[in-house]
Amino acid sequence: MSKRQILVLLGVWVGVFLFLGLSSGWLEVLGVITGIVIIALAYSLGSDPVRTNSEDTTYVEHKSTEQKLTDNSTI
């Protein structure tokens, strides 16, 4: 099971344990523990790597202004 799936399940758990009918002390303890686990998992996921130099990037060259002037003069 991936870390992202675990985060989703923990989100569902947060929604469920609030309605279990436990005393406020237990709800507080479960909330703190769940929050710490969510923070740890989210931190361990890190961020997506940033692409700095991609080989599949397509560049389009534009005509310079001099070429545009010569193209218009032939009309």
C-alpha cells in the first residue's frame, strides 16, 4: 500500500473516529496521534521533483523582425 493511499485511509479514519461515541479524552488522544502520523507521512512524501531540463520540450523559433520586413516587401 502506497503512502498516498495510507493518507487517504487516515483521512477517512479522522471522519469516522469523531462519530464513535468515545469520551472527549479518547477523541483528543486519537486526534493527536492521527495528526502526528499524517504529518509524518506527508513529510516523508516530499515534493514532486522539478523538471529543469527536459528533452521532450519543443521550442518554436520565431522569425526576427528583419526577416518579417523582407517577407512583407515581396508582396
